[in-house]
Amino acid sequence: MKSIDRYMARLIVVPLFSTLIIFAMLLVLDRMLRLFDFVATEGGPVSVVWRMLANLLPEYLGLGIPVGLMLGVLLAFRRLATSSELDVMRAVGVSYTRLLRVPYMYAIGLAIVNLLIVGYIQPDARYNYEKLRFELRTGALGASIKVGEFTHLGAKRTIRIEESHDQGRKLSGIFVHTVDDKGGSISVTAATGKFLATDNPDVIIFRLTNGTLVRNEPGVATPRVLRFTLNDLPIDLPKLENFRQPTGRLELTLPALAQIGGDRTASEMDRDSSRAALHFRLTQVAAMFLLPLLALALGVPPKRSTSALGVFLSIVMIVTYFKVNQYAQGVGGLGKIDPFLALWVPFAIFAALVFWMYYTIAYVPGGQPIGALERVFSKAGKAIGRWLPGRRKSEAEAP
């Protein structure tokens, strides 16, 4: 690798990974607050929040990697342009195509990583995330009993604890109400109690001491009352194998989507949704090969200009294209448009726009693909700059 390639690699690597880390952390922090609230509401352990966030990370990286690549290459070319190094390189015969060698090395490597993420890792992580939500809602993760509140363990059992000591090992002031399948019910009050594990992972024992048990049965007018000093109450936990198998376009890998999309025995809606999800992921990876060209076109500002309009416009274009693809995936999944056309036509339009912008800056003398926008924003900025000082002066002179 020549010195110019090593120099380009150093310019790209810092903003690329910095943007990727910051982008992922911002999304994680946004979701973290909602997950803490959800876990607290369901009464689950706090540690499950970190497991859920870890399963969301591949989804964030699927969008963060293209943004990081885009800004990494764009900021590298912007630095070369604003420091006049790009003019020197162009003067000694280094073309834009030659300067794109290192950016495309990054693009190829990150495209392979992104393909593995969106094609294989992200579906499994999404399924594990939904499984954690299921376990949390059903209490399979060890839901905590909230002191002073009625806690539902399943649909037929309710527990209330007055006091809890020694991190939940010693409970007092206990009330338990259970409804059986025959329409009867059992109500238990006890002075103290504690939870005990059993050999069966699907069952735990709630050992109660010094209490009263009242049993109501259909057709029996008088309930039966039993006073006890020790009573073991078994509690069934939900079985993990009851959770569904991976379904939906978000939880299936690329081979699974391709198999369902070509299965003539599957319903038309399943085939369309699978094909739409497949082409959505493929276009998401293919678009990464356009990003170095777009970054170059937006990263080089006009002469004697330090405007950061290209940075702002690059983010807008990536997010807009991603949202258009999401909409196209939904339309294609409903069967209103052929999924192949719904996803690849927007990609072709985006690619044509990118190639035009690159051709303009690389082969048109003095060409600047966003020159008109730069002039509009420059005039708008000057107008605002003239208006604000005048307004401040008039307000200062007012009595």
C-alpha cells in the first residue's frame, strides 16, 4: 500500500468508527430508558435490560454501519479539500477514481460485515429479544414480588406481600388467591413464607407458615377452613418451549426468506412478505457500494467555501432512502407491487443520482453537484446575518 493510501486510511478510520459508536450509543440510550420502564413494570430483574439491549445492537449496527462509512469517507475528503491537499493531489495527476481505492476497501469489508449482520445475526438477535419479552411477561425470568401490591403469577394466581426482608428471602403478611379449572378457589393467608427451588425447573415451592387456608368449591355452600403451621404451595412456571418458533420477516435469515419466497405451497402473502424482506436486505447492502461516490460528491465543498451543507445533506439522503425502502418493503409485502420492482426501482433511482453527482464533480470542469444549494444557503445565511444585528439594534434603541 502506497503512502497516499495509508494516509487516506488514517483519515477515514477515526470518523468512521467514532460515528458508528456514537450512533449506536445514542440509539441504545434512547431504548434503554424505555426498557428499564418496561422491566420495572413487569417486575423482572434489572439484568435482563442489558441482555435485551445486546440483542438490539445488531439492528442498530445495520443502519449505523452505512452512516459511519458515509461520514467517515465524507469527512476525510472534506478535510483534504478545505486544507488544499486535494488540489495538490489533483495537480500531480491523482484522480478522484484513484483516491476512491481505500474508501472502497472499507466499503467492501463493511458490506460483508453488514451482510452477515442483516442476513444472519440480526434475525436471531430479534428472535432472542422477543423471547426475552415473552419470558419477562410470563415471569419465567423470576419476576419480583412488589411489596404492598397485588402481583399476578399467571392468569389464575394472585399474591400480595406486606413486608420483604433479606432481599426477598423472608416474606411476611402473605395473601395468596388461586382459581382452579373447576370454578373453585383457594385463599391463603400466612404470617411468613419463602420461595424454594425444586428438582423440576418448571415448578417452585412457596412455603407458608402459621396461616389459614379457605377453599370454596362449586355447589358447596360452606367453604372449608384449615389452619396450618406449615404448608407448601406449588407454583407452576411457564415453559420456555411454549414460545413460538421464528416467524415474520424480521426473524428469518436470508436462506429462510429465499426458501419461503420460492415455495409455491406457501400462501401468496407469505411469499410476497418474504421476498420483500429479502430484497430489502439485499438493497441495503448493495447501497453501501454507492456511499463512497456520494461521500466524495458531497464532501468536496465549492472553492473558497467551508460550508458543511454536504454533511447535513448526506445524512438526509441516507435516512430518506432507508425510509423509502421501508415503505417499499411494506407495499411489496402486501402484494400491491412486485417486491423486486418495489425495492430495486428506488435503488436504481438512488444509484443514478449518485453516479450523476460523482460524474459532475469528477469529470465536469468546475462541476459542483450541490453548487446551487450551496449558493441558496449562502445567500440565506447572509440575509439572516444582516437581519439579526439590525433587529438587535432596533430592539436596543426602543424605549
